[in-house]
Amino acid sequence: MDQHDQQTRPGEIPAPNIQTNSNLIAILSYLSILVFIPYFIASNNSFIRFHVNQGIILFVLEILLYVVSIVFGFMMSGFLYMIINLLQLFLLVLAIIGVINVVKNRTDPLPVIGHINILSL
């Protein structure tokens, strides 16, 4: 098989790149409720499981912040409202850091919450 046979010919669909697919699936881990897609699809891939664990932690914290803002929203002063918004912004920054780690093929734990393990890795 020569080099020309390995290239995509006109009209052919290129073979999927396993690493790219694994990265795309791992990125879903940081997109809120979509964390459950990689959880069920690629439960045997350790790279994806690491990022799913990080994503589940972020998702749980997002839900907790949402519940706190709903329950105490009617009696929140401007200061508490600002704190909730800053925490939500912090979670967004952590999700972006997680996506960057996936793109760079790294399994670095996220700052502050990276040491928490929900899944057995």
C-alpha cells in the first residue's frame, strides 16, 4: 500500500481520526447537561472518564448555584446576587480551562475542584 492509497480520493469519505473523535466527545464533558453523553458512550476510555468526572463536578456545582439563586433569589441583596454571578462566571472559566486541556490532550485537574473524584478512575 503506497502513500497515494492512504490519501482520500475524490468522492470518498475520509477515515475517522480516533484521537479527534475522542477529543470531541471529551469536550462534551464540559458543556453542562451534555456531560452524560460521553459518560454513557465512552465509559472505557480513561482520558474521557477523567474529563467526564471533571464535567460532572462542574454540572453539580452549576445546579447548586441555580437552586440557591432560585430559593434565595427573592431575598438576595445586590451583594449576594453579585457573589452568585461571580461564582457562575468562575464555573464558566473552569469549563473553558477544561476544554483547553482536552484540546491539548492533557489530564490536568481543574483548579480548586480538580481533586474531587465522583467516578472511580
